[in-house]
Amino acid sequence: MIRSVFDKFLYLFIVVLVSACSSAETSQKSHAELVLVGGTVIDGNGGTPKTNAAILIADGKILSVEPVADIDYTILADRVVDVSGKYLVPGFVDSHTHIDHVNGVNLTDEQKALARDYNLRAFLYNGVTTVVNMSTRHPEWLLKQKELAKEDPFSGPRIFTGGNHFTQPGGWGGRHGGGLSDPTQIQARLLQDKQDGFDLVKIIYEDGLGKEPVFDRLADNTVENISSQARTMGFPVFIHATDLAEYQEAIDSSPMAIAHGLVENLNTTKALGEKLVDKNIFVVATIVLFESFYRYVDKPSLLDNPYLKASVPDFVLDSIAEQEAVADSLAKVDAILKMDSATWGRSALSNLTKNTKGFFNDGVKIAVGSDSGGAVIHAFQGFNTVREMEILADCCMSNSQVLTAATKTAAQMLDKEELFGTLEAGKAADILIINQNPLEEISHVRDFQSMVVRGAYTNREKFSYSNFINEVSQENHHEH
């Protein structure tokens, strides 16, 4: 009798325990706010895609990526989106850009301000959910946008930014400020950047793109001084370098990354590649920047691209459709660089692609970056990020490797791999829902209607310029 009572008690205890465990497991999953069901997940790690998968999302993060057959998603989610036939990839990272720089010619101050505000959404429209803003001319505005993006995922991409760049007085970029060589002033600037909330330091070690020096360049010991102080303060260091001598000095200073590709004609990249790998220095090639020196000059019809027109203000496109104004603008660039920049760009591109492919084959980590908003008027924010991916697929790596370069590699470079960059449990839910397989053709990443930005599902059209200007018009109407 006692044994029977004990057996019954044990049985009831096990039932209650199992039921509690089952309830805990269900409770753990039942708080999913969104589930994407039935798509093919290309997670950014470079492995085999996961077909007929489900991604469970809550609180802006991925809870899990599971086979659809393993879950009862109809119970577990507040919202279920059928993505059957679609391809799910991580949101892209542009590892070299300038958010607050405005493209276009002869724009009014009002137009420049409007274009600057829209640039944030231009990245999202093109699938870029994180940006590395190398330097800024509008620090207060940019830091405000950085904080706003943390609160409102639809306001713009996740932002990592530097303050003003460091360059030699009168050096490359010196006309925009940033020229410092005195150690005391350098330390003061770094301390102020840290206090203001900037994330990185960009050093310009560049004397010009042509064969002859055009600008004064920072002394080697000054580059090392800035780099060592910045690292002590916890700043990752990015160095702007483009030729062999600049690359060698940059490598000696052990930056996080070199912010441009190598334009010099080398027989082999092996020696440099080994040094870059040994010091774990990333390269952000920005090949699209140099292509932009001539691409739209040679073929203006490319400006009719529907994705470009959807993510660039109409007055910007109108301004760069005026050939005389464009010629005047390019002439100013040529005067600054003391060369025919379009002719140089055409000749330099083969060196850039060859060296980037060489570095990649040497084992160097290549991150996608566009240098959009740079000196060239065709350096389009967001659109050129994907163009860089297309170039890399053509010259240097497989489509799968390009996707990794635009996602996981960039997160590794920023030492933020635990936060974003791949579609895995615990990471940010930044997801593009692509219509066609990007592993077959990388340009397919331009073709999507929906996306998830830090856990929030939305239609891509929300980030078009036409929608942005409608919102601005409505806000102005309410104010009056």
C-alpha cells in the first residue's frame, strides 16, 4: 500500500515536472513578436543555405533559426509572415561612408539640408542597416542621428562614426578642417571626441592619387602618435592610404583597417598580404569610389536606374544631369588633384581590382565600403554600397563571399560580431527578404520589397525619397 501511494506520488511529480518544463519552453518561445516562415536563409557565415526555415524574432533580436517543421509558429508569434520562395540575408554594412556629405551640383542650402536628412533612409532603401561614417563636417547633427537610430529603427541605419579626420595641415582633406600635427592638440582632439561620443578615428595618410605628390602628408611619427593614443582611448583606427608607400606606413601603425584599396600596379600582393594577415588588418577597398570618377560621365544613361532614382533626391539627379554643371564640378576636382581624374580612374581600376583579389586570396579580410558622399558627385549613399558588392563579385570573390564581406566581415572589423552581421540567435534582426537567389547573381540583392530593421518588419518603399518628401510635406502642413 505504501509502495502504491509512493508510486502514484512519483508519477504525479513527474507529470507536473514535465508539464512545467513544457510550459516553460512554450513560454520561452511564445513571446516571439514576428516569425518569418518558409524562406531560404543565407546567414552570412558562408555555409549551406537553410531551406524552408523560420526565423523567430523578439525585442529586436533573433530568437532562433529553425526548420519550419520543428515549430508550431501559429502559436508562437504575434505576427507570422510567409516568405516562401524568398531569400533571407543579413542587412548590409557599409564600412566606409560619409552620411552628411551631399552629392549634386549648385544646390541651395535648403536642398543640401534636405538631402542630408534623406541620406539616412537612402541606406535603408538599399538594404544597408549599419554604416561606418568615417568623418563628419556636421558633428552635432550626426551624433543626434546616431542616438535617434537607437530609438527609431526606421530613422536610419545603425551608426558608428568618427569626428573630424586627422590630416596634415594643408594636407588631403585639410580644406574641410582636421589638420593637426602638434601632439598636444592631437591629444586634446582625441579626448574631446571620446567625450562627445564618437566611435572611431580616421587618419589620412595621403599625398595625392597621381604620380606626383599634391598634398603635404603627415609625418610617420605623427601617424604612429595618433594611432597609439587613439588605441589607448579605445578607438579603432582607420587609415586612408592608397599607394604602396602609404600602405607600408599604415601597416606599421597597426590600424583596425585601411580605408581604401591599393591603386599601385604590383606584380604580387603576397608580401603586403602576409603583413596585413599577420596584424589582422582589414581592407575596405572602396573600388566603387574610383569607378565613380568616370562611370556616369562615360554613360549618363546609368542615372536612369530605378533603384537609384528611388533613393536619390530628384533635385540632386537633376543637377548632375546638367552636363555643363557636371563638367565644371569635375574640373574643380581635377584642379584639386592636379590630374584628369576620370582618365586616372579608368586606368587605376584594373590595379584596384587586381590587388583586392590578390589580398583576398592572401587571406586578408575584405569588408564592403563605398566612400559614398566623398569628393565625387556620383558617390551615392546606399546605392553605391551594392555597386561595390557587384564589383567585388565580378573581380574578386564568389557571391557567397561577397555577402559575407558585406555582413559578417564588417561586424568582425568593428568587433561587434556578437551584435549583428549574421542571422543567428541572439543577434540583431536586420534582414532583407530578397526575391531572387543572390548566390546565383549578386545584383539580385537589389530586388526586394520587404525587410526587417532591428526587429521591425516594414515595406522597403517606406525609405524611398518620394515617401520621405511626402512625410516632410505633411509635417510642414501640420506645423502651419
